[in-house]
Amino acid sequence: MKKNIVAMMLTLCFAVSAVACSSKADEAPEETAVVTEETTEEAPAEETEEATEETSEEATEETSEEATEETTEEAAEETEAAGEVMTHDDFVAAEVDTEVTVETYVQAKQGWWEDNGVGQASIYTQAEDGAYFLYNMPCTEEEYNQLNEGTKIRVTGYKSEWEGEVEITDAKFEILDGNFVAEAKDVTAELAADTLIDSQNEFVSFKDMTVEPSTDADGNEVAFLYNYDGSGEQGSDLYFNVSADGNTYTFTVESYLCDKDSDVYKAVEGLNVGDVVDMEGFLYWYQGVNPHITSVTVK
């Protein structure tokens, strides 16, 4: 009987143990699942953050590199647009209507004015190897006042031609360090020569020329005219004829350059036919040589 009781008790203990073991076995997967779930949640988040940071850094680096490349390219394009600085020979060889860049020095200014709110001026300039006339170059009045005689400037614009006068139009400029004032070159002997064109727009001089008569609107012979046909008045451009070696030429006092109060304007108004004169000025061109005179001395 006792044996049976003991056996039953042993059997009961085994059963309870089995149930307990079974319960732990059932609970273990839950704990493992929780750990696995936490690990899964934590690991991807950290990896994602690291991956995001790396991606952001790479993207920032790429964007920075692209921005740098774009800035460099833009700077290169701007430099290329400005063009290389030409010698005067390069300028002469360039086709009309092409972009040109030169470095030159202000010699004289033909006045400043506004056109539709945009300031501009025409300027006579010259470097050691040749001269350039800057026609209607945009500039503010403040910039114009900085362009004193001898001031060095770099100019980028377009080579143009009007009635034989070669000039630079639509120009932009910047002031550089440096100073040069040209001395007048005597071109009297070249007046009738084809080589005179090589000195176009330069500061030049003429010696021992004789004042020849002009004909005014009433048919009278006079030493000068207000405007080319005598239709002007004091303050207009002055035109007068002078001769050398049997050839007669028409010279001009440009009123924008030398107004009615200037010494040269008054000197031409005082000329008489037959006077012998020395002159200085800029070798402008209009259907042939037509110097803009800045100085007249009666001999």
C-alpha cells in the first residue's frame, strides 16, 4: 500500500516537474523574441543613423565639389569673355564687329552726357604702340571724373568702323595702375601718304601749314566755318582748310573736345587766309584724314 502511495507521489512529482519544465520551455521563446525584437529595433536605427550621416556627408561633399566646379567654370567663362589683351597690331588685324580687349591710356575726353539715363563719353586713348578712339563708352559721371590724362585702363568692346574711322564701341573698362601721356608725333610729311592711316587716332602735330580759304553760305571766302557748311554759330564745331606741299586738307576743332572758351577755338576764330600755322591734335578720320585739333600757333 505504502509502495503504491509512494509510487503515486513520485508519479505526481514527475508530472508537476514536466508541467513546470513545459511552462519554462514555452516562456523561453517569448524572452528570446523580446531580446531579438529589441536588438532588431536598436541595431537598424543605429545603422540607419550612421548610413544617413555618411550619405549626408557624401551628398554635402558632392554638392560642395559641384559648386566649386561651377564657380571655377563661371570664373573661367568670365575670363574668357573678357578676352586676352591685344597688341595694337592684333587690334588692326582683327575683323570689324569682333570683340577686342586692349590696355591703353586716356589722352583726352570728348565730354560726358546722358542718353536715356545712361552716362557715356567718347575718349581719345593711346598706348606706346598705337591709339584707340572709344566712342560713346558707358560710364558714370563719377567714373568719368577719374579718367584723367594718362590714366591706364583695360577696355573690352567691339571693333567698329564709321566713314573710315576705326573705333571701339559698346565698351566696358576698368582702371589699372600706370600712367602714360603721349608726345605729339610730327606727321606733316605723311599727310599725302598711305602710311598716315597707321597713326590713326594718335596725338600728332603738323608744321608750317598754310590757311586756305573756305566758302561760307553767302559765297564769301573766309578762314573758317561754323559747321562744315557754314550753317552753325559760335559754339558749333569749327572747320578750316590748311595746305602742305600743294595739297589741301580740312581740319576741325571739335566743340565737345575744345569748346568756344578754349584757347584753340579762339585761335581758329582769329585766323586769316594765308597764315602759316603749327598745330597739334588727334588724327581722327572722316572719309579721309580729318584731325581734331587741340592747339594752333600762328607763326
